[in-house]
Amino acid sequence: MDITLGQIAGLIAALAFVALVIALIRPLGKLGGVLDKLADAVTELTEHTLPALDEAAKSIREANGQLERVDTITSAAARTAEDVSAMTTLVTSTIAAPFVALRNGAGKVKSAFRRKSSHGEEEL
């Protein structure tokens, strides 16, 4: 049986491949363990994150409800302020109008007396 140079090269390549597989068995095993731990961590993270997200969504819904109530209260307060302003204007004009008319009338009477007294002094 003659062994050719190509067969020797093939045998060396096969032995090198076996040596490579043997050398990589341990790192590949460790990598598998790391990937298992990573999968467990992702599962645990998902188990804790989903309830937190659900709780955050619930809190946001409740906050939106509270904001709607605050908006209703603010609108009511704005309407009340407008009503108070209108009432103040109405009361002021209702009460102030006679006083303004009285003051204007008193001013006219006063100026009439001044004119009369100034005419009276000129005649003397």
C-alpha cells in the first residue's frame, strides 16, 4: 500500500480538524451556558417589566382622568369669574349711575349759584 503525498496532507488536515474540535468543545460549552443565562435574564426582565409597564399605563390613565376633572373645574372657575365680572359691572353701573347723576346735578346747581352770586356782586 502506497501512501501518496495528498493522502498525508488529508490525514494532517483531518487531525488538525479533530484537534480544533477538541480545543473548541470547552469554549463552546461555556458559550452555551452564557446563552442559557442570558435567556434566563431576558425572561426574568420580561416578567418584571411587563407588570411595571401595565402599572405605568394604569397610572397615566388615572392621571388623564384627574386632568379632565381639573379642566372641568378650571372651566367652571373661568365661567364664575366672568359671571362675577359681569355682575360687578352691572351693580357698579346700577349703583354708580344715580350717584354720578346726583354729582353732575349738584355741580350744575353749584355753578348756577356761583353765576348768580357773581352776577349779584356785579350789580352792587
